[in-house]
Amino acid sequence: MIIAITGTPGTGKTSVAKKLVREGYIVLDLNRIACENDFLLGRDEKRKSNIVDIDKLNLFIKKNYSNFDIVFVEGHLSHLLRCVDKLIVLRLEPSQLEKYLKKKRWNEKKIKENLESEILDIVLCESVEIHSKDNIAELNVTNKSVDEIVSIIIDLVTDGFKNLQKYKIGNIDWSEEILKDF
Ligand SMILES: Nc1ncnc2c1ncn2[C@@H]1O[C@H](COP(=O)(O)OP(=O)(O)O)[C@@H](O)[C@H]1O
Ligand SMILES: [Mg+2]
């Protein structure tokens, strides 16, 4: 089973991934695989980020990891991979997201762009365009420690995602935050 951990940059994907690795799980870092295998279409100089060839990445992961019992793929593009079986979308209240993004020392423009993306549910919308709602868990990580988040994820996984109902999509709404001036 391939499980994507996705979410707006800053929601805590990498922190969660590191803890999952410490717990003995295999977690793939998408950006790293894309760079190592040259699955790149170019570079977005404005955003100082690579433009990843999702189709190549999808084929590579499908070919090499489909028969794994449990493997996580982490990254803000992981929901775009058609080969993933389940998705966990990390959702974070914008004011807390702003704090986390400031910790990353990102510039104001990039912070604003990502806050807007979180408020407008962009990652979730992109996820439902590609995957069945029944395979997506929306996890509100606001005020949760990394350990708490990982514990929820491990429970979901060990239970074979039978408890997905508790995290079904559509219950999180940050839209009122758009009125605030970040
Ligand atoms: N649950 C959390 N509790 C406290 N700090 C967190 C939590 N999740 C993330 N952070 C902090 O927020 C920042 C961004 O987290 P990171 O894991 O890099 O996010 P992402 O990989 O989604 O971009 C980091 O400085 C991290 O330490
Ligand atoms: Mg990260």
C-alpha cells in the first residue's frame, strides 16, 4: 500500500515523515527521488523550486514500491501521484501555519501564497480531482504535536484505513480567514 502524506508547505509533512522513519516506516521523499533520477521538467526561478515530471515520478514509484506492505510518500505534490492508494492531507489553521512558515524563514510573498493555498483548500481540491474521496483522510493538525499526529497516522494505517470516516473530507473550513489581513 502506498500512502501519500500531503498538504500545503509548512503543515508539517517532513516533521511527521522523520518521526515515521524513527518508528521504522519507509518514507519516500518525492523531491529527492525527482532530483536523483532527473525527473525534472525545469526550474521555476521565481519560486526557486524544481518543476517535477509527475508522470515519470508516478511510474517510478509504481514500478518500485507497489508491492510494499506499507510505504509513505511525503511531499506537497504526493497527492498528484496516481499510484497512491491512500492519502493523508495535513490541514493547519492559517495563523499557526504562518508561524511555522516564519520558522522556515520564507519571504513574505511565499508565506502569503501558501496561506492562501491553505485557506482555499488547494491541495484537497487537487486530491479529489484525481482520487476517490473514500481514499482521502483530512487531518486537522492544529495544536497537535508531531508525536500526536504520527500516532493518529499509525492508528489509521494499522487499522487498514477502516477508521477513515473519522477523518472524512469536507469538515475543515478556513474560509473566514481570508478576511484577515495576513
Ligand atoms: N506539529 C508541529 N508542532 C510544532 N512545530 C511543527 C509541527 N509541525 C511542523 N512544525 C514546524 O513547522 C515548520 C515546518 O514544518 P515542516 O515539517 O518542514 O513542514 P512541511 O514539510 O510540510 O513543509 C518546521 O520548523 C517544524 O519544526
Ligand atoms: Mg517538507
